[in-house]
Amino acid sequence: MRKGKNIFASYYHYFGGNADVVDDPYQILGTEGLYVSDVSVLHRLTPGPSLSTIMQTGTRVADALVASLGNNVEKKILLVV
């Protein structure tokens, strides 16, 4: 594994570049309702296939987003894939 300026790299996956700008439910600090769910928010890459880790991260983000909406159905959701 190599360590760059603010990004780490395994042979196949870059990770960690945005780990310091998100809180526990992966919401970008200082924003309301803006979440990130990709490998860039992980502090370390887990051993094995990274897909399951990213799917779990996406599940946590989705749960946090639904919880933040509460009963307010007027909020708009923008999903960027």
C-alpha cells in the first residue's frame, strides 16, 4: 500500500481522501443533507473485496438520510451515482 498526500492506494482502490470531511453517518461537515458514500470516506480499507464495505457504507448513509427527513416529505433528495 502507498500513502500519498491525502489519499491512500492499494493496488486497485483509492481510499481515504475525504475521510476527514465527513462525520459518522458520512454527512459532509458544515452541510445539511449532503452525504458521501464511496470508498473515499473510509479511513482504512478492509481486507477482502471492497464491494461489501461500500454497500454497508451506502446502507448507513441511506439510513441516516431517511432519519434526517423525518416526517418532512417536502424535502428534495438528489442522488448522484
